[in-house]
Amino acid sequence: MGSCCWLVMVIGIAIEAWGVKGEVEGGRNIFILGGQSNMAGRGGVVNETGTGVARWDGVVPPECRPNPSVWRLDAHVAWVEAREPLHADIDAKKTNGIGPGMAFANSVLGKHAELGPIGLVPCAVGGTNISEWERGKELYSHMIKRAKASLRDGGTIRALLWFQGESDTVNLNDARSYQTSLRNFFFNVRHDLHSPLLPIIQVALASGLGPYIEIVRQAQLSIDLLNLRTVDAHGSPLQPDGLHLSTQAQVHLGQKMADAFLQFVPSSNINHNISPIRNEAIRFYVCTFYVYMLPLFITFITIMYTTFL
């Protein structure tokens, strides 16, 4: 009986994923951008000699230039044309530059223009610890609120793009507990967005603020969740501060994240207007059938055979 109840629950999850809230055919493909400074973008940001004031050099590479099919949800929760720096009015207390978001969006559209318009929802804030992204805290609540607001005009939340962890390399306890905190964060986001199979593209650290970078990196690389892809930024060129990715590193990272997301979007999905989330739900349901239903069916037939024959 316990196995049957568990099976019903699993199938219920798959069915829930099939009906992702806010999906409107022809609407925007929405991506949430979360994390800290390397997601917000510090590419091209340098401290001026003498004054020490951080300034962005204003250089926008071709891969990050505006595209009429790429939109951004601004701080006033309005859709505007996406332009660098994407987080200028979100991570407003810091100087923002190039991040991976625009390169990601342009790369996705360059390889799958049929996907349709993209909506980016910037939510990253520099210098933040994973504990500040716990459910109920300001950053988490703000991100969920913005994500839900992005659906008002229709569309589908396609994925969470996540790049965070540099601040958790300072304290050994933070580093050791990072994977548990990250796993809880991902579960909470999926639950609160009513999307248990929401694709997540996370980045494994290239740098950190403290000595425990490798502990956090291993936590990121070894986490095993359905529909989670990890892009490793190890070895990426850094700014002179040794912490933030350079402009070209951000471009390359955005393109790698696009490739990771496109693993969820086979050509047949786009041609038939099937959400990648729905496609994963189908796979999940089929897997569940073979793992649980088939053995139960065989057991049932065996019992019937031994009882009546």
C-alpha cells in the first residue's frame, strides 16, 4: 500500500509539471537570473587609478548587443528592451557591467529563433551569501515576486539561471553546508513557482572571496537533481580583482549556459510548441511507469496466477 501511495504522489508531480502556470502559446520565454555579482555582471568594471571608484568601461561586445526579441523586466516590473548592464536598476548599489544574460539570450535565439521572444528577469545582487536566499528572506521573496509578475502578460518561465557561491567560500561552515542550502533553495523555487521540473542552469565557481572555493565547487558539481545542468566556469579569465569574470569570459559563459539550456529544447519541441518542461514531465512519467508500475503489474499477474490456477 505504501508503494502505491508513493506512486500516486510521483504521478501527481508529473501531472502538475504538465500544467505549468502562466503558460500562454506565443508568449515570452522567461528566464530568471539569480545569484550574486558574477551573474549581475562586472565585466568591464574597473577601479579608477587614484580615486578607486568602480566604473564600467561601456564596451558592449557584439554578442551582448540589444535584440528586438530580447526583453528585460525592469525594477518597476515593466518589460523594456534588454540592454547592458541588465542589472543596473536591480543591483543598484553596485557598479554593473557585462554579465552572462544577454550573451545567453542572443545565443539561444541564434541557434533556435523559432523559440520566440525571450524575457530576462534580473534578480542577482552582488556580495550575497546563500543564506540570504533562503525562503522568507528579502532576496528570495523579491525574486519569486518578480518571477510571478513576469507572467502577467502570458509566457512561460523556461529556466532559472543561477551563479552564486563566491561569498560562501569565506567561512568553513558556510562552505560545508552549501550543498544542503543550495538543494533547499532549488526545491523551494520550484515549489513556489508551481513547477517541480523547472530546468535550472547553475554555474560552478571560477573564483571566490575566501579559501574554501574547492569545497563550494564540489558541492555545486556533485549536486544531483532532475533537470539541473551545471556549467563549470573554472579557468575563466578574471578581472584584475581576481574575483569577477572579464567581459569575454561572461560572453563565453552565457553561450555555454545557452547550450546547456538547449539540451531541454529538441527541435521537435519547438516545431510543435511543446514546452521543454512538459517534455521532461513526459520522460519522468515514462520512467516512473517502468520503475514502479511494471513491477507492480507483474506482481499482480503472479498473484492472480498462483491464486486461481
